[in-house]
Amino acid sequence: LCSNNNPYTSFGATLARDEEQNLWSTPHDMTHTEADDDRVLYNMIVVRNQLDKDSEEWQKLNYDIYTLRQTRKEVRSRWKHILEDLGFQKEADSLLSVTKLSIISDSQNMRKARDILLKLAEETNIFPTSWELSERYLFVVDRLIALDAADEFFKMASTVYPRRPSGERVDDSQKAPQC
């Protein structure tokens, strides 16, 4: 029972550590430090963990980490909502899943994917105004291009999350009805 061969001895500690380092709210995601925005969050966590938990700096960093994670969850939820409305109910999670093993399906699609992603950022509210575009969504748009659904996705995003004048906030009850 005391052998080091027992795979369950550190189970609780591993789960706690994985959850702490979980940057995209996906348990055991080992790809979280692959993109620049992931590294920023990871560095915030490292700095926070070096501070005294009772300090004002720790509390501020903890709040910033929580806010960034919540923003990421919200953006992912918006994308998933649109994908499901387009008929990808069963595929939405896999379309949004990006790991370090993900590749662009066709190098010719890269420019189009980047253009669509920029257009989504500029002409819709699918991303918060303070959001820096994530490479993660470039892969998702590439998949939509391969499925010939990128234009429909943009149209739906424009309808459900229309761009508002700066300073005007949109809550879920004010969004356009689903198609």
C-alpha cells in the first residue's frame, strides 16, 4: 500500500495543480502555454503564486486572473452558441478545441481566416473591446472555411453580437433574436 507504484497516491494534489494551471477551463489541458495570450496568463499565475496571499498585490493579480479566465469563457461560449445555431450542435466543442497539435488545413486559407477573424473583431461584439485576438480562433475560422461555413458564421455573429458604439454595453437580454 505504501509503494511508489500506486498511481492514486498523488491524485488529489495533481488535480489541484492541474486546476491551478488550467488556463482555458479545460481539465488537464497541457497546451495552455502554446500561444502568447496563454503565456501572459501563465506568467500572471506564476507571479501571483510568489506573493503573500494577504497582500494587496496578490488580491489584484488574483482578480485579474479570474477576470481574464471569465472573459475567455464568455468568448468561447459566444462562439459555441453561434456554432450550435448554425447546426453544429454535436461538433461545436471539437471545432473549438485547439491544441499544440492543431494545424491549418490549407495554407491558402490562412489569409482568408485572418481576414475573417479581423472582420469579426472589428464588425461584431463577439470579442470584448479589450480583447487581443487569440491565435486559437484563427484555427477555428480555418475549420469553418474548410466546412464552407465561415461566411454564415460571420453573418450570424453580426446578427447575434452586433457592433455597438463605443461605451454602449450590450447584455444578453438586448441581443438580437436567434435565427
